[in-house]
Amino acid sequence: MKAICYCCFLISFMLLPVHSLFSKERLYHSGEKIRLTEAELRDKIMGGWAGQVIGCTFGGPTEYKFVGSMIQDYQTIPWGPEYIRECFEKDPGLYDDLYMDLTFVEVMEKEGIEAPASSHANAFAHAGYSLWHANQNARYNILRGLMPPASGFWKNNPHADDIDFQIEADFAGLMTPGMPRKASAICDRIGHMICYGDGYYGGVFVANLYSLAFVYKDIRTIVHEAIRSIPPQSQFYQCVSDAIHWSEKNSDWRDTWFALQKKWTSEVGCPDGVFESFDIDAKINAAYIVMGLLYGNGDYSRTLEISTRVGLDSDCNPANAGGILGTMMGYSNIPAYWRDPVRRVEELKVPYSSLTLNDLYKLGYRHALQVIEKEGGTVNASGAEILFQQPVEVPFEKSFEGCYPQYRKNVLLNLGREVNQYSFTFRGTGFVMTGRIEKSGGKGVDQHIFKVGTYLDGKLYEVTDLPVDRKIRKDEMAWVYGLPPGEHTVTLKIENPIEGCIVRFLDYIIYGDQEIKDGWKR
């Protein structure tokens, strides 16, 4: 009996963050009252939003230019007093981290903090900016009547585990100071609009990091507490926990980087990354955020450097890390080297938004006060008294359950007027067909919506829309998961070809119900 108990204790110890070993602070209990003055609360909210802009801008030039490799120390990353202003004006699409957040903030300003998911869905689905990956597929789903949470569910969105909601969840933490449970509740409503499983957990984790950064002063405490919001059986928890433990063990961040690369970079969902080096999965990029925070250890410059130099999504990861640390430190304590370029754009409208940063600072403070009162705290002219909430584990969910990549086959076929269908046979449980629409001119092409029939084993499975317009496009041409194991034949047929435009099939990915361990033996 003693041996069994000891084993249970050891397993529990391995699964849970080891707060007692690394925490430098007393942990607060739920219901404990925490006082923040108006100046402190405003400073932290400003620090969070400004920090996000700083990190996103700093990492922009290297975004996905270093895949499966780190950015070496000798490579200079540009920065200067006018750099953020230049990026605002010349590269507005860089700030999808920011303007997606602001879309949700503006909905809450119009309809209240508890605005329904449908309002957020309609706002971002009809927004004028371009989107990618899980965001774009969610937009496509919503515009065709598939509303949240179905719009983010993995069977409807091959990018469900991607980073998209993770990079957009800052707002949920910045309006819930010291109330991570409320932050998670906001993420549940909005995050499932875009992602599921590990993709959803990325947003929950980031929002909890921000929320806790209002009340704790040690970054290790913040990280160790925030991961408590994630189910331990999830791969997201296990990957981020590895980053936490290895960061405490290895003095050189590169050793932790190599260990994470070895264990956690096998993409299963995102079709751009399966059997490719590309990896936009939430969990590995969240691990990189953690590396920046822990190895940075409160130093703003080092935090941004490391969260950028680890590579992959090297603008989004320092945006999250810079915003979280900026919240903990406060705007006034961000080094002038980083803060002054933000000051030069605070009166400019954020790209694809009606708000300036100065507007956002004020709006963020007002929303935080509303949430504090709603959650039982008190507000007066001098500040706020928060009823602290300990992080609580959200329900377990898993994307791509039972889906194991088997192989990827090039197609490189143009479908149009001359050839309007393509068939292939495979043995497995699912497939994804990748591709794109290419235009060569012609009247009415931009408004055209291809109708594509998917036939499975000789029977019509579905007819889907493929819009030519890139802002409302469908990222993948077709997909089906969860078929009975065995041999299947797929036929994809263009029902309404048009002159001056083709559907180009690139390749297809096949899934099976068994994981391949030794691919070289195939």
C-alpha cells in the first residue's frame, strides 16, 4: 500500500507545476482581496497593450523565416525610434495579433462584456482584413452559416490546433486582472469560434498569464500558476510543462530549444505542416513564449530576444511574451528603448481598427473595472479591490482524435473547363486536399464561387463553395475525417467552371488509425 501511495504521489508530482521549488511569492487564494490603485491598474493595462505592439513589431521581419532552426546571435534584428510607425504604415497586416483582439474589444464596447459569440463571429467574419489558417477557415464557416462553436471544431476546421486564438487572447487577460477563471470563461465563448483542443488551450493559457501578471511580481510564479488552467492529459500541457521544467534545468536556452524540437514538432493537423518543416501548432509556439519569459527572467530585452530567436511564429510569440511581461512590469517600467517607439504611434489608428492605442488604454481600463465589479470586487475613485480567483482547469478536449498522418502525395493538377474532375483511391480513415484558386483574367472572375462536389466511394458526400475572393476563401479544397478503416475512392468535381480561372489541386494528405513509428520502413 505504501509503495502504491508513493507511486501515486510521484506521478502527481510530475504532472503538476512545482510551485514550491521555484515560486518566490506567496500564492493568493480564491476570494482574497487585492488592492490596485487607479495608477497601477492603468499602468499595467497600458504595459500589456504596448508590450504586444513592441513584440509583434520586433519579431515581424523574421516571422516564419526560421523553421526548424533558431536565429543566430550574429543576426541583427532591426529596431529604432520610428520603426513601429513605419510598420504601421507600410506593413499593416503584420498586426493581426492586435486588430483581431480589437475586433472583440469593440464588440464588447458596443454590446457589453457578455456579448454573445455570434456577435464576435459576425464582426470578424465581415471585417475588411485578411486572415489565415484557423481564423480564415472559421470565417469561411461562419459566412456559410456554421456558427460557433462548430466553426472552430476540428472536423470542420483542419487548423483547429493552430496558433490563431493563442495570438488573439491577450484582450481576455487584460480585462480580467487577477481573475483567471473569468479570463478562461471569455476564452471559452470566443476561442471555440476559431479553434478547439490545443488551439483553444493556447488562448486560455495566454489569457491566464496576462490575468495573473496583474497581481504577481515574479514571472516564474505567473507561468507555473497559469498552466494549472490546462488539463494535464492534453499535449498542450505536456509540451509547455516540458518547456517549464527544461528551462529550470538547462542554463542555456538553446538546450531547451533542441529538446522541444526533438519531442514536440510533429504536426498532425495543419495541412501546411504535415510532412513538412512548417509548424504553426499552438503548443510548440506556447512553449517558445514560456522560454522567453523564463530565460528572460524579468529582463525585457532578453525576453524579446529569446522569444524571437527561437524561430517559427517569431512575431506572435514575442508579442505575447512582451505583453505579459509589460503587464507585470507596467508601462512606466518598460525600458525607454522599447517604449519610446510606441509613444510615437499612440495617436495613430491601429491598422484595420477605428481605435488608437490611447483609445485602447482608456477602453481597457473601463472594461477591467466592469469585470472587477461583475466578479464581486469593488471600484472607487482611487482604484479597485479585486476578489482574486485561482486558475481552474478547463475541460479536456482533443483535436484530430484517432487521426494519424500516413503519407502525402503531390497532384499538381489544374481543374477548369477542359478537365473538371479528379479521382484518387487510398487506404485509411481520412484525407485533406490542398490547393488554391488561380486567375488569368476574365469578366466576373473575382465574384465567382466554384461549386465542388466531393464523392466518396461513388456517392455524393457534399457540395462546397470555393470563393475566388481571397478574403472569404476556403483554405483547403476538401477534407473528410473519421471514415471507416479501409480502401476509399474520392472524386472531386468542379460543377461550374468559368473562363479565366482554375482550381489548382496541389497534394493530398492521407490519415489512418495507426501511428507510424518507422517511416523509413514504408
